[in-house]
Amino acid sequence: MSAERPSWVPQDIDLDRPNAARIYDYFLGGACNFRVDREFAAKAMEVMPDVGRAAQRNRAFLGRAVRFCVSQGIRQFLDIGSGIPTVGNVHEIAQGIDPRCRVLYVDNEPVAVAHAERMLEGNENVAILQADLCDPDTILNSELADRLLDFDRPLALLMLAVLHFVPDSAHPRSAIEQYLKVMAPGSFLVVSHGCIETAEAAAVHASYRRTSTPGVLRNRQEILDLMAGTELVEPGLVWTPQWRPDSPTDVGDHPERAITVAAVGRKRS
């Protein structure tokens, strides 16, 4: 495996075990993944052929949600669990509408951070921080947050396809409450979360136990509980292709094959 290791990948990163961020990158057509990740993805698609398409639908939801937030006056984004940069990043979408938009990416996966640091060179309004979602103090008190984010003004907090890798024992609800506490009224919380409602999806979820990032099962009510303190904008919590699709044909006949549900909540005053 060492022969496959790019020079920018930290030496202490285990490339012999698949990782969810790199698997997701592969499903999106990215190049920041390794043989072990591709082999895992291939086996997952044998169990559920739609799993790759589900990742793409989640990415499409990200784009629609970011555009929605910008349309509501948001010009700053905190993307936690941002993953490995690939096509359709938050800053590409937001700055494509208004170049003044600022984005702080956060991820605890060293490969994602190392790749993003290279990619973001020269963009003063964007940066990435290596930290964990459940350590809000480190994130909120970081020098990068101080430089890029103004908590006296509304912002969008993005947590896409990350909370289903955070067990209840890590107290994700408590962490989200801390983020919401410092966010100005009118801010948005954008969430997507795996929702296992088919046997095939459950099998894919079970297979992730072999990775360095095992997942956790939550039902819709438990996902809604994570968003307590916000008022959901229409259409509420739905399968990702059902959230404000650009075209009715984008939803398809089986939106549940997206595996992932999504919602955007506005922080109450």
C-alpha cells in the first residue's frame, strides 16, 4: 500500500483500512481514494447498486441547500464533516453566486484536511480546520473561525452525511446545541443523515462496521431531535432528492433509494 501513498498524505494515516470520507469521494468520482476504499465501494454496490447514486444525490442536495441559504442572505458557512474536496464544494457554489462568501470547512480525517489545504491555497475567504464535530469549543474558538466567521450575523451550519458516523455516546445533540447557541437568529442548520428503511440499506450500513468510520442507525424522529431549536423550512425532513428539486424528474419513482434524508432548519429568535 505504501507505493500508492501520495507525497501529501501524512505518514501516520492507515491506508490499509477503508474510510468513509474516501469511499464517499470515490462514489462522487473523486481521485482522493485508495484501492482499499474502491474495493469496499464495489462490495457495497453489490449489496445495494444504488449506494453510489445515493452519494451523488446527497451532493446534489448540498448544492441546492447552499443556493437556498445564499438566496436568504447567508454569506458565511461552517461546513463540519466536509470530507474530501471534490466537484461541487460549498465555496464553489456560494462564491459562484457571491465571491464575498466565506467558508470554514472542518473535518477530522487527515487525508481530507491535507488535500483541502492544497486545494484552497490562494483563496483568502476559505480555509479548513482539522477538528471533530463533537469538540465545538475547539472549532468555535479557533483562529480560523475568528478570521472567517462573524457570529453576530446569520450563518449556515452544514452537517451533511456526517452525523450518522457520530454515536449517541459522543453526545452529538449537546454539540449541536453549543453551535446553535452562538449562531445569530436567522441562521440555518443543514443536515442530511442516513435513514435505514430497507434491508439493502441496512446491509450496507452493517458493512461500514469494517471501516475506520462505523455508522449509527437513527430513525426520522431521532434525526429531527438532533435539529431541535430550529424551525424546518419546507418541505421538512424528506429523502434528499425530494428537498426542493430543480425538476420533478430529479426525484424519480423511488426517492427512498437515496438512503439519506435531509432538512434545513432556521434558528429561532
